[in-house]
Amino acid sequence: EIAPPPLPKPPVFITFMDEETRRAAVRLLVELRAAGIGTQIATGGSLRSQLRQANKRDASFVIIVGADELARNEVTLKDFEAGEQKPVALDAISGRLKARLS
């Protein structure tokens, strides 16, 4: 019996802090998927539990959408493989991820 190979896991996982940031996170999810970047979003809970969700799903990158960052039109991009995190402008996140994933 021949089984199809498993689907690749989306490399990007989005976390959020509250209802306001969840809405922004969903908009970002739609934008990244439209750009062809495999992306998942947290189901809720504390940031710590959302980061555990990302880890269980083997995400390479986590985007943290926080209220302070949104006020600056930024998100925090956490690179699990490199172990670093940096603020990234919202309008630059798609390009940054495409460059890192290629």
C-alpha cells in the first residue's frame, strides 16, 4: 500500500495578547497566506501556552502581535532556529519571511 507523504508543516506561527491583537493577528494570517507563506495562528491562552503550541507544531518562526508593537506598526519576529527575536515593521514582515524561508 502506498501512502501519500505528509503535508509540510507551516513554518510560521502567529501569537497574540488579547482580542484587539487577535484581530490584527488574523489580518496578518490572511496576508501571509495570500503571499504563499504557510502560516498557523494560536487558538488562544497565555503567550506562554501559545509559544508551546508553536513549539509542538515545529514552527520555524513565531510572530508575536502585541499592543505596544501594533502602536508602532510592528510585530516581534522570533526565529526559533537562530534563537533570536527582533521587531519588524508590519509592512516588511512578508518580505522578511519570504527571504528567510527561501
